[in-house]
Amino acid sequence: MPKFSYIAIESATGKDKKGVIDSSSAEQAALDLKAMGLLPTAVNPAGGLRAGAKGGAKGDAGNPFTGGGGAPAKKKSAPMTIGKVVSNQGLAVFTRQLSTLVNAGMPILRSLETLARQEKNPGFKYVLEAVAETIKSGGTFSDGLLQHPKVFDRLYINMVKAGEAGGVLGTVLDRLAKFMEKAEKIKGKVKAAMTYPLIIMVVAVLIVSALMVFVIPKFEEIFSGLLKGTPLPLLTQFVLGVSNFMKNNIFATIGIVVGIFIAFKMAMKTKSGKSAMDWFQINVPAFGPLFLKASVGRFTRTLGTLLSSGVPILQALIITRDTSGNVHVAKALNKVHDRVKEGEGVGKPLEATKIFPTMVTSMVEVGEETGALPEMLTRIADTYDEEVDNAVTSITSIIEPIMIVFMAVVVGTIVIALFLPLVKIIQTLSGG
């Protein structure tokens, strides 16, 4: 019977183990190792394949860990990519597909190679192939992920490590996929709530700009011809002044708008600017509660997913802090981490930060007392996800009349400014 050398992780201890096993094929060897309580990461014919050996390529063609082929393939260079290698949504789809294959009993290496072959994104395809090569060289799945920190964040890598150590990689990948799908769903709903008022604002600016540049100058010619030096009302003078500036300095006006946008973007990259924006997001009327609920939901779901996957509490708090997305929430979680490190629980330090709602801190305390903290955190996240849904619906219904009133005030002010001189003209003509 053929012999296969293997590298696997012991489910009980999480340690790497190497050895040789007798089996009819690489697939059967992987199944035998799983039955022994081992999680195989690489399985190869014992002694490897010599170049030109008779039947060598054929014997390795069906190996789910090596992917076939006698001689090692020449390493490809990374393709040029603009922006992120893969979107969050694309990564969530990949994780869901990978969890499905692994839970179906397919070895991790063969699963990666299968997904790499069907991947259309050349940048992400290269990453998957590189991770597969790491596993072929004797490394673990998490070792391969560590080489691509711009694609896989700390949350992703640490959850995979915990899954490998506990021999429950498929379960952890399923949790990770659910987490990413939920996060993208909530992010999409918050973006949808912000998109509508932004579109209305852009349309309003374009309409007002068109009036200022093309329509109002015509009225100025009428006023100067009929009023013959009579002073115009102050409101009309202000509107005409803005119109003349925009018409005569159109490139300067565009430059000012672009400059303000660039300055805002640069300010957001500074610590003080990011801190100010994050504070504004969770404190601004109407939208503040929405952003706070989204942050709390993200925090509780991240921490709950990590803890249920076997990540230690202190490490889970650090990862949650680094992936919170809000400076003030991150600072609060840093204080919680320090107090938990000193031996305290999580509930009381969370309450002391004054950021998280009382309901959240109370439910966390109950979860700690009952020994069901991960489940309680997931329940809190589900509750806040529903509240975010309701908040998005209510805010969207409120925004529409507010935007209509805003446009009515802006356009109405321009109309009144143009109407006041017309009254004078009518009075002059009537008197004549």
C-alpha cells in the first residue's frame, strides 16, 4: 500500500505533527488522519517525486493537497492592482464558499485550489495561489494568510488560527462568513440612509449653480435698464453678487469646491480630524443614534464571534478594538482591556466608559455570570442590527420632507430676491 507523508494539527493540543501513513490515496489519507483526530494541512507521497520518475506526474495528479503536476510550478509575479485587492463583499463570498467546501469534507488545500481556479479577480487569484503554496510547503492556512495582511485582517487571521488549534476550522469559517455577511448588510443599510440626502444635496447645488450662472445675470440686465441707478434691495444685491462671482470666476469656484473636498479628506487622515469626525458621527442629532447602534452591533458581534471561536478574551478585546472603526469606541475598549487584564470582568469596565448603553452593559454582566458571554454578545448584536434597520427606515422617511423644505428655502430665497426689484419696476411703470 502506498505511503504518504503528512503535516497535520492535533485537534486536542493544536500542535503541528508530521509523520507517514499507509493509505490507498491522498484523499483516503486525509480522511484517515481526520479519524485519528488530526487536521491535515499537507499530504504528499512519501519521499516526494523525482524529476522524470516514471509515472510520477500521474501518481500526483489526483493529490488534493499538491494539486497535481510533477515539477513545482514557477512562482508567478503579483499582478498590478488599484485600490483593494478584493472588496469586503468579495471576501465574504470567498469565506462562505470555503466554509462550504471544508464542511463538506474537502481538505483545505484542495478547497483553496478549487476556489483559485474559478476566481475571476487576478489579484485575489494570485493571493489564493500563494496561500496554497504556503500550505504545500508545510505551513498552515493561517501562515499563508499572515503573508497577505492587506487582504486578511487580524480578525480573520486570529479566528482561523483558533479554528486550526481547536480542529474546528470549518465551523470557524462558517461563523466568520456569517459575521462578514452581517457586517456588509448593516454597512449597506447605513450607506443607503446616507446616499439619499447626499444625492438630494448634489442636485440642489447643481440647480442653484445653474440659476446663478445662467438665469440671474439676465435679470440683472433687466434691472439695470429699467431702474436706472435706483438702489436694489440688500437681498437682491447679495444674490447678484454671488451670481457675478460664480459667473466671472467659474474655475476659481470649482477650485474652491475641490480644495475644500481635498482638505476634508486630508484632515480625515489625521488623528485629530478622525477623532472629531467620529465624535460628530455618534453625537450628531438624528444620525448619531444610528451610527452608535451600528458601532455597538459591530463591537458585540466581533467580540462574540471571536470568543465563541476560542480566541482568549484579552486577545479578542485587542482585535475588536483595532477593528471597531471608531476612535472613541477603540479608546473605550482599550480601557476595558486594561481593566480585564487586571482581573476584572467585562461588564463593569464597559459601563464606566459611558459610551455603551446600559442595556448592553447589563446583558454583558448577565452573560458573564451565567457563563454564556459569547451567546449573549451575539444576541445583543442581533438586537442592535434590528434597531439599525428600524432607524434607517425612520430616518429615510424623515429626510425626504427635510430635503424638500431645504430646497424650497434656497430656491425661494432666490425667487424673492428677484421679485423685490420687479415690484419696484411695476410701481415705477404704474406711476409713469
